[in-house]
Amino acid sequence: MSDDDDSNIDDIVTEEMLWERIPETEGEERANTYYELSARIYARGQYDEALALAETARDIYSELGANIPKEGLAQAYSAIGYNLNQLKRMDEAAGAMSKAVELLRENKSSVALELACTLGEWWFASKEYQKAIECMSECVQEHLVDGNELGAANDFHLIGCSHRELKEFDKALTAFKEARVLFKSAKEVIHVARCDQKIAHCLIELGDALGALGAAQKAIDVFTTAHDHPRETFALFEYGKAQVLNGETEAGLASLEKVLDAVADAEPKDFEFIVEIERKIATILRILKREDEAQEIERRVSSVEDVIAE
């Protein structure tokens, strides 16, 4: 028998021992046992069972009254959050994690900031953009106090993405510029270019064609040099829109057609992005008085949109 086999037996025995310990324990020790079992079963990918065990641990911790160990209760809530996240129950996952973060901050735990960053990402994934902004705004201040500029840069980036989803483009622009400064200080070249692409998008929405052209070109330069073709395509999309905004209609059309070719050739196909590009092209064709071509595009993409909507 190999060492690996011995290790697996040890793991099984340890889990069996945890189950056997439950009837012999009470209070905090019993809650800790359920939490440990939850962690082991989570690692095996059995998220429903792990969730039930974490919820049991939480309930036992909660019944301890004035003697509640906040660190343990927070661990239980975070375990609940991670399992709910794996089960794609994002709103509930974020709710559980927010309770964990609150408890850890009350306890001045060093783990609080890490979990708060995870919470912000979950709020964003749940499309709770205002909550994501509030959460990450606290994180960015903590990261700056700690001197963690890269952590703060990531916080600002997510804040910017949240404002952009809310169509608060001036606030998004400010956040992306803050993130860019910090990423540049850390020599994170790709991340700087990601900020430039999003800065270009915001400037287009705010009507600054020349600023958008400059930012998009910087992003294209980096992604082309890095041979990062998917990101280069997204940056070219912003560049094409900026060209149109700047009155370079034919050039903008050519750029967007190049983007469409790249996206249409990719697998799996991003039909939502394809439709967005095609509709933008149809708008440009109307500017160029090519109404029949614009109508044909809109007729085609309507069929795709019907499928996506269903």
C-alpha cells in the first residue's frame, strides 16, 4: 500500500472520529466539531451536506448566549457563505458572509479584510452593485492604511466596475483612474491596460472622444504586445466606438467589423457581445445612410435575442 493510501485512511479515520465525538461533546466543542466536519465535507465537494453541518455549528454557537465565541460563530457563517456560493445561491451567500465580516471586525480579526473583499465580489456577482461599492470602499481604506497598494488597486477596480454597472460613469472613471495609478506603481502592466480600456468606455459615455481614443489605444498597445488577443478585441471595441464619437465614422465601422470577425470566430461564442457589436454597426450604417443593411442586421440579431431572452 502506498503512502497516499495510508494518508487517505488517516483522513477517513479522522472524519469517523469527528462523527463519534459529537454525542460526547456539548457547547463550543460540539459546534467546533460540526464546523470541522463541514470543512472536510466541503473539500470533497458535497456542498449541501457541508452547508447543513455549518448551519448546525452556527446554531450551537448562537445558543451560547453571552459566552458566544465570535470567532467561531464568524467561521460558521463564512462556511455557510462558501457553501451557498458553490450552490449558486449568491444572495444568501453574500448575506451569510456579511455577518461573518461584521463579527470578525468586532473582534478586530486580521481575517476580516480578506473575507470582506470576497464579500464585495459576491455582492457584485449578485448584481447588488451599491452594496459592493459600500463594502469595497471600506476595504480600500483598510488596504491603504496597511500599505497594501495592490489590494487597494483591486478594490478601486471593483468599485469602478460597480459604478459602471449603475451607469454612474463619472464615479466609475474616478475609481478606475485611482486603480490605474496604484497598478502602475506596482508595475502591473496588464491591469493598467484593463483600467485604460474601462476608462475609455467611461469617457465614451461621458462624450470625451479624444480622451477615449487615447485610453483605448494605450490598452490596445499593451494587449497587442502581450499577445492577449481576447482583451485586445475588447479594447478595439472601445476604440471603434470612440472613432465614431469623434466623427471618424468609416474608420469606426472598420474597427467594429474587425471586432465582430474576432468575436464570431471565438469558441464558445459570446452571443450577447456579438449582438451588442452588430447593433452598434447597424447604428453606424444608419449614420452612413445605408438603411437596408442596418435593417437586415437588426432582423437577424432579433432572432438571436429571442433565443437569449428565453
